[in-house]
Amino acid sequence: MRTWMFCENPYPEAWDKSSVSLRNSLPSRYCDPKKAADILHRHLDEWAMADEWGLDICVNEHHSTATCLTADCTLPLYALARETKTARLMSLGIHIANRPDPIRVAEQIAMIDVLSRGRFEMGLVKASPYEIYPANAQPVGQMRRFLEAYDLICKALANQDGPFSWEGEFFHFRDVNIWPRPYQQPYPPTWFVSLSPTGGAWTAERGAKVATFLSGRVSKILFDNYRKRAIEVGKPHGPEQFGYLAIVACAEKEEEAKRRAWEICGYLRTSPIVAKQWVNPPGYMPVEDNAKALRASQKPGYVPAYATILRHDGSRIPQATASIDEMIDNYVVFAGTPDQVFNQIKEYNDYVGGLGNLIMMGQGGELTHAETVDSYSLFAKHVQPRLKDLQADPYVERRKDRAAA
Amino acid sequence: MNTQADLPVSSRQSISNIELEIVDRGVGKPILFLHGSDGVSPTAPLFDALAESAQLIAPFHPGFGHSALPDDVKTVDDIAYLYLDLLAARGLVDVTVVGASFGGWIAMEMAIRSTQRIGRIALVDTVGLRFGRGLDIDIADVNMLSPGEWAERTYFDPIHASPDLAAMTDDALLVLSRNRLALAQFTWSPYMHNPRLGRWLHRIDVPTLVLWGAQDGIVAPDYGRKLAAAIRGARFELIDRCGHYPDIEQPQVLARRIHEFVAAA
């Protein structure tokens, strides 16, 4: 199992400036550039320790928000390509359906891959619904545009034979001939993201790896669908194809680890603070699903499925208000002493039938640099070595006591 | 009196390989009513009032209501040609085209192409042009407004703004979702207008009436005045106690103005 260090580069000082929307509309006067500079440097410093820790690096992207200062994931990855020598570098991901220029994306990918001498992994995503607005991307036909962009990017990266033209439904180019070409051939490994159980099939068909976020038990359904489809079409289906992002916090003492996890969970408490008009762009969901969601939203206390945690007994609770223990029990958070964290991850590995990539949100909210470094150091020293060659065993019914074996 | 009470409220018809839901009511001179950005109810009071003394033809634009939205129907140009085909398919002449909001944009795109079958045009709180540039915004962007802001700008009387979703049928919720998707398809960017349209407005050579809700907060009355000034011989009139949708808030007044406009021909 590889472990990837992940962080949203949040700006928590602005989180109390709006209860309606922290995304898209929060004025940037609430962003002090001097503090933003400190934040960007701090997280680059943490990521740059990946080599020493034997971990890998994962960077995401969001726009116009106090929850994430990384408005372009390729920029930190390029900086880290130079600062590290062995860590792999994953984007998760580049908003290829929203970016107007897939060839520009292909060039960025090639540059990172070349500078890192073949350590890039290209996570290419449709992006969250509210990202439509800052990008002004047409929400109707997004999935078709995503697939065309992906096709074009792969061809542009693999091409060595001089210019080709592309006259697609969404993109038109006359002189596709990128320099440099990527280090890894024909192009870096691809990652897609899926949050719905049915998302496994189309990712498997393309032989791409699939990552899910904070979905706990739902990941198993998605991974099972992926494996089934991959076997049907003769594509890879081992643990290395799967990634799972969880909140992870280590400490010498369990109580401190849970406190750190709670701090990182500031992400869960603030990420959904989005004004109503941007939560569900027109045409983003198939109309039938949209109509069903409108109907479901009439029920009192309704929380959309993606914002809930699926429990052992099949019931669901809202993510934003779940306790740390509930989140640990349901695999959204891995937190505790190194031994406890190892046991939790091992159990999850067994539960999903083999997880090759753990993406670790090891910082969030007001968790300090010192606390973050301490958590990662403990993980790197005491947990990662035991995860490296971990195999999936048959899943054992969970034990209440998660103390060290 | 609606003598067609026993017949279906609307029917499906194929025009140019696109299956459209169309309301056909009444007898008399033909009125083609082109609905606005938020769709229209097939049992709208305006339809009763118009069908009293005219042949009302009210299609649901591709993707709206139960009309199909083929993959290759993407722009307002497509809809304009579709409705010109509809008029030709039915052999209609001297048609009064009434376009509300987004429907008004369609009406203008039809008219600059051909007024052969069109007798006159009524544009009701229409969109489709921009008079400003850059930061100077003519048309409020409904995609950026909160539900409360949208309601305030769209309606004079906010009672119209919040449909009771719980009371709506599954089909009505599906139509609501379809309408949102279709509107995004046709109006996303450049937002709610055709930068080329103003160049060709001089081709509208039939009597044009521009009607405007006095309290329209989506497109202000001044926009309507500029539009009327840009179309040869066009007349501008306000409808009071009314926002962006006179067809919803003042259907009797709107119907009367349209009947008077038709009668004056």
C-alpha cells in the first residue's frame, strides 16, 4: 500500500466570514496575501518531507474558496517535482471538463512528468458541481466533454509523430504537437474519481485507477463494481487500482490523535457551506436523478447521500455532525496511536478487498505545522512500513476494542 | 368557452425530426406563443384568454416540458429554424409571434431570418441582446442569484416565486428539471444573448410591440425601450404591477394587449 500526503491548503481564518457560502462568492478581501503566502510555503514544506518519510504526494484543486488556496494543482506539483527525488506526485485532480484547453493541460502534465523524471500520476476529474461557476463551464454535456478532453489529452501526450488536428464536439485544434513529451510512456498513470457506487464501471473500462473520498463503506461497492467490470473487459483490477482518501491523524496518545482528527475535520464542517444556487448546476445530474433528488429533499432532515456516512447496520448519519468515534467506526477517519491507526487501516484494507493507495488528509482546519509534522512522522515511522506489503485478508467482523494487538 | 375541454391539454408532434409537445387551442387568426426561461403551464390562464378569439399554438421548446432535446440541437438558431419549419409545415400565414423572455429571443431570431409567414411580433420582457459591454450587465444572471434574490427580481408579487414542491407530481418535478437543463443548454454563455443579433435587427420588417413588466428586475424596462428603438417602427408599452413574467402575473392584461395588437392589423 502506498500512502499519499494530501492537503487542501485551507485558509481557516476566513471560515467565520459567511454562513451562506465559503465558495464562489466570499470576497477575497478576507484573504490576506501575506498569510496566504505563509500557508502555501508551510504546506510545500510539509509535502517536501515526503522523500524522507517514504510517503507520496497528492495535490488537489478548487477555485474561489476559503477552503482551498490551491487554484491550480500543477503549480505546487511542479515545485515539488524539483524539491523531491523519490516521492510520486499525483494530481487529484486537474479539472479537465472545466478547463477550456485540454492541450494546455497536456503540456502541464508533460512538464511535471519530465521535471520529476517520471514520477507524475495524472488524476483527471470532472470536479465538484459548484466549480462550474468560477470556470463558467457549460454544465450540460459535462460528462461527454470530460471524456473527449481525456481522449485528446492521452493522444496529445502519446503522440510523437508531429502535428495532428482534432475536430471534436467540444474542442478544436489544428497543430497538436506538444513539447516536451512525457517521461512515462505512453503517458503517466491515470486516476479518475468516483463518489457514486456505479462509478466503478466506466473507470475500469478505461484501465484507469479510481479514487474515492471519505466514502467509508460505500467504497467497497464501488471497488467491487470496478473489479467485476475490469475482469469482464480484461483490464487491471488489483489493489494498486484503488485509492481512498481518509482523514488520518497519529499521536503518541489516543486522545491527542482524536483531537487532531477533529481539527482536520474542519474540512467536513466547512466544505459543504455553499450557497444553494451552486450546489446542483442545471444539467449536471441526469434529469431523472435531479427530479428524484428534488422529491427526496422535501423530507424533513434530508441530507444528500454523498454528505452522509453509511454505518454497519445500513443506516446513514450526516458527515458534518458525526463524532470522531463514529467516523473511525465507519472508516472515514483513521485516528489514534500508530498501532491503533495500523489496525484501523488493516481492517479497512480487508473490508474493501485490498486497497493499494491510501490518500491521507493529514492536515486541515487549524492543525498546526508542528502537530501535522508530528502526526506524519509517527505515521511514516511506525505505520507505513507495516502497510507497505500488506495483503488483504478475509474481512473479520469489527472488534469494538481497537487497542494495539 | 373552451370547446376542446375533452381533448388532451397538449399533444406530441414531430417537426423536422424533433418531437415537440405543443398546446393547440382555439379558432381564429394564428398566435404562436413562445414561452420564457422558466417554461409555462399547459393550463396557463393566458392560454385560455388567448384561445378565446385566436388559434393558439404554444410549443414547448426543445428540452422544455416533454419536448425532446436531441444532441444536435444546441443553440437558439436551431430553435428559430425549427419554428419556421413548424409554421411552414402547417401552412400558416400572417402569424402573430408572441415571445416571452427567452421566447422573445427566439422570436427575433425567427424574424431576422424570414417574416414570410409572420404578420407581427410581440416581445414581452424579452432577452437576446446586450447593449452594454464588460462590467455593464443588462440581464441579471439567474445562475448567480440566491432563490430569494431571484424571486424578488422576477416577480412583482412574491407569491408566485416558490412552487410547493411537495404538492407537485413526479412528472411536474421531472419537467422542472428538464426546463433547467434545457435553459442552460441554450443560454449559458455568452449569457442569455446572441452577440450577433443586434447587427441584423433591421431585417425585422413587420409591426413590433414591445411589452414590459414595470417591475421587471431581470431585464429592466430601459432595456425594453432600447430594444424598441432598435427595431423599425416598434412600440413600447409598460404593464404595471408586474415583473419579468406578465404571462403569469397579468395574463388578462397581456392577452388584451395582444388581441388589440392583432386587431389593429
